[in-house]
Amino acid sequence: MEIAIVLAVLAIIFIARTFKIVPQQHAWVVENLGKYDRTLTPGLKFVIPFIERVAYKHSLKEVPLDVPSQICITKDNTQLQVDGILYFQVTDPMRASYGSSNYVAAITQLAQTLLRSAIGRMELDKTFEERDSINATVVSGLDEAALNWGVKVLRYEIKDLTPPAEILRSMQQQITAEREKRALIAASEGRKLEQINIATGEREAYIARSEGERQADINKAQGEAAAISAVAEATADAINKIAAAIRQPGGIEAVNLKVAEKAVEAYAQLAQKNNTMIVPGNMSEVSGLIATAMTLMKAAPPANHGGSRPPPANADHR
């Protein structure tokens, strides 16, 4: 019975040492009598008990590695506390097993060294602007060295850049001054645009007013021209009618009679409205005009003079 139990235990140990189940995204390094033999891929694998053994087990997943914070000196001799995070992946399990005693520590130390070197070539202001450049420099240096360790460095990211408190206060003051300057510039630009808009509006309003006045003048001139044209046409029509009437029998006598009547009426009104009367130098002209009017009035038929009354007999004509 005891022998059976021993055999059963030996069988379990033999099976446990013989059959290995490798998980997905893992790689196991097998040594044969202390020498590298092969790398087991995911799945059910066989190992010769007591002769072969699984010496190293590696995960092939992407691994984040926190790089400890450190003090770096910039090109302008300013201390800067920097920390970051590194992402790497085992690509060669054999080299990862035998290329370095501790590839994680080696990657961490080399990342810190490369970071100090990259920041030491930059001034303080540039370190905040050139994070991508710093990250690329660290990744490039790590990837070249990590080939011998069977590791692929995928990327490096700076998590924080912390300058000393004095530098931080100075930077804050600089940022505040820059913001105030931008605010003043924005305000002046706003006032400038306001003045431009006001000037543009006034100019457009003046142009609109002048256009309106010009159009009003044009309309007024056109109206006056139309009125003058209408008056001229009416006058021409009246003159044509008068000329036609003069050409009729007795027309000349009627015109002479009308002129004499107007002259007599003018002298009569002048004598009534003014104490002083202007007498022509040649009185014979007035007498001849009156005599002509009297003769025409006596000779003209009633229809021609239209009932015109002769001047009063007692009118004073000098």
C-alpha cells in the first residue's frame, strides 16, 4: 500500500514536471542541464523532468514602467524636477533572460540618464515647449541600447516638470504681465475698430446725404426746367395766337388801341398813387400817344376794344 502511494506521488510529480501550459502572451525559457534550449510558446508543452526546467517566464504584453522623479539642470543652470513613465515590451525572451541581470532596472537608469542629458541641452522655457522632442530623444536612446536586452521601448512620456518655487513665481508674474499686455492690445484694437467703424459710418452717412441732396437738386432742376418749358410753350402758344389775331382784319388797330390804353392807365395810376410825377422830356410824345389812343377809340368798333373806358376828362397830363 505504501509503495502504491509513493508511486502515485511520483507519477503526479512526473506529470507536473512534464506537461506545461503556457498562457497567452507569455513566453517561457527552457534550459537543458543549465543551458538554454528553447522558448515555449502559448499552449500545452512537454518538458523532460529533472533534465529540462523552465528557467525564466516573460510576459509579452506592453509594460508601463514608472521612472522615478529626479532633479535635472537646464542649459541656463535652473534646477528642474522631472518624472515620467516608460512603456516597453519584451520581444526576445532569450535575450531578456541572459542579456541583462535586470533589464527593468537597466531601462530605468538609462531613461533617467538620457532625460538629464536631453534637458541639459535646453533652456528652461524650451523644456516646457519641447516635451515631444525630449520624449523622442529618450525613446531613441533607450531603443538602441535595449536591443541587447530583448526589449523594445515603445514610448516615453514626461508626466511633470516642476521648477523651483522662486522660478515658478517669476513665471507666474511673467504670464500675468503677458496676459495684461494682451488685454491692453485687445482693448486698443477694439477702440481702433470702433473709431474705424464710426468714421466709416459717418462717411457713408455723408455720402448718402450728399447723394440725396444731389438727387433733390436734380429733381428740383428737372421740375423747374419742366415748368419753364411749360411756361415757354404756353407763352409761345399765346404769342402764336396773338400773331394769328393780328394778321386778321383790324388786328393792327386793336394792338395799337391796347397799347394806348395801357399807357393811359399807367399814367393815371401814377398820378393817383404818388405826389411826385415823372414827366417825359418830350411832351409831344405823350400827347401824340393820347391823341392816337383817342382816335383809335373813336374809330374802333365796340367789339374790338371790349368796352374799354376812355381816361377821365379831368386827368392831369403834363
